[in-house]
Amino acid sequence: QDVEDDRGSPAPAPKDNVEISSRDRVIFPNSGETKGDLADYYEAIAPIMLPFASSRPLSLVRCPQGRAKKCFFQKHDNGGFGDGVKAVPIKEKDGGAEDYLFIEDARGLLQCVQMGTIEFHGWCARSDAVEKPDRMVFDLDPDEGLDFTEVRDAARDIRKHLADIGLTSFAMVTGGKGIHVVVPLTPGHDWEAHKSFAQRFAKALAQAQPDRFTATMSKEKRKGRIFIDWLRNQRGSTAVMPYSARARANAPVAAPIAWNELEKLEEANGFTIGDTNRLLDRAKSKKLAGWGFADQRLPDV
Ligand code: ATP
Ligand code: MN
Ligand code: MN
């Protein structure tokens, strides 16, 4: 059947057709990518990004005048984004509730970009079950000047320690300096158990190898070490979503990595929004098949 109706009027615009204003505005000054380039990146990458970023409370990094000007985090829905950006009420510590924002489709993704969003960060829980975390993230933050090879080795060691307790994990370069080791989890346990597990895991590593790792945020204790940032795993915290662009020089993106390609990797910011086709091809390839998915629960420890 023809999609056009019998009067010959044009078919309606696709659902995710979001009007992007100021397409020529330069968002990344030193490399030259515009708001239009960013929107095209997100439109193309949406099918492989949405499985991770949809239906999850988000925190957006918005830089309406580009990354070199004022940027701000936004986690609450103020109603100004459009119909593709949804709100989920979440209880605050004081007993009240606030509307957090989430998206479900490419339309929501692009409406965020239209509003100057560069980065998408997400909770470790889905918007339909905010009290039951479904992913754990170990965010490896190297001290300044530490070689990337150290970060790679740390990620591999963490993978092994997780495997020893029966947990499958995946690596992602952040588009910045480090690697996130991501542990998908079948929801069931609460935030208390989630945070406590992450904290104990990170502290045990830091205790076993204090010359390589620290589990405390202090910059002082990080000297020459890697901070295993387990604090991403608290209720309300976020981590950058796979395929999110970063508001950093040269428009890098957070990119899933297969464990066996890690050893050849030279930096965490090697993929950019100019690599759309390469990222799409990689996502379809065997080496990244199943990346980020595993049906597993935290061990009772
Ligand atoms: P890098 O590899 O360079 O460390 P990163 O994304 O891991 O990149 P971090 O500074 O380690 O950057 O931050 C980890 C996560 O913590 C971020 O991805 C973000 O989701 C969250 N975060 C950091 N700063 C803030 C902030 N000011 N407000 C809200 N969330 C933040
Ligand atoms: Mn980090
Ligand atoms: Mn961190």
C-alpha cells in the first residue's frame, strides 16, 4: 500500500524529524564541528545509542553557545524541550519529588541536541524502576601524567577480578582520559547493596595494590595512581552514556571497546563525532556483539 494518501499530499515527516536551529553554529571551535554536525551524528548513532540511553534518568551537559562557552548540567525536566523529552518524578531525600528527564527515542535525543546538549549522562537505573539499579560502573580516573597503558592494565585487572566472582563486564573509553568498566545487572537489589558492593570492590583493589590504585576521591591520594571512582554507583549519580559526544576538544565520543582491542588502544579520546560510520560498523561487528548486556546478579557477599 502506498504511504501517500489518495490526494497525493506528501507523506508526513518522520517522527524523529526535529527542527535544528542554527545548524551552522560552531560548537567545537578548534576542530570546527557545528551544531548541525552534532545533530547529524546523534541522528545516525541513535539506533545504537538508545538501547543504553533511553528510559533512564539523564543528566545533560548543555552548552548552548558551544563547548568553549558556559556549559551546565541539567537533570530536571523544565518542560522546555518538547514532546520527546519525558519526565519521571523521583523522590528526594527531603521527602518531596522532582521531575527528572529521560528520552525514549531519536526524537527525544534530537530535541535535547536542539536545546544545546552535547553530553548525555545516565543513572545506573531505568526510569521505570529507579530504586533498582541495573548497571554498575567503575570509572577509572588516572592521575594527571599517568600513562594510558596503566589505565588499560587497570581495566583488564578489574575485568578479571569481576570474572572471578562471576560477573561479566565491558570496557568503554570515555572520550576523555579514562575507561569505564561497565557491569550490566538484572535489577533486583537496592541502592544500598549496589553502592556497598562497588565501594568494597574498589577498596579491596586499592588495599591490595596501594601503589597503583586509590578508592578515595582526594587528588592528593591519587598521585601517580588511578582513582577507581565507585561513587558513580550511588542513587542519583550518573555516568556518561555509550556514544555520547563529549564537550571536549576535537568532539570526542564515549565508545564501547572489545576487551581484545584494548591492548592496541593508545588513548581514551580516539573516536570523534566524525567517526559515525566507523562506530556504526563496529557496533554491528562480531567483536562488539552483545556489548553492554548480560543477565546476571550481584553475588551475595
Ligand atoms: P574521564 O575519562 O575524562 O574521567 P568521565 O566521563 O569519566 O571522563 P569524570 O570527571 O570522571 O569524567 O566524571 C565521571 C562521571 O561523573 C561523568 O561521566 C558524569 O556523569 C558525572 N559527573 C562528573 N561531574 C559532574 C557534575 N558536576 N555534575 C553531575 N555529574 C557529574
Ligand atoms: Mn572518569
Ligand atoms: Mn570520576
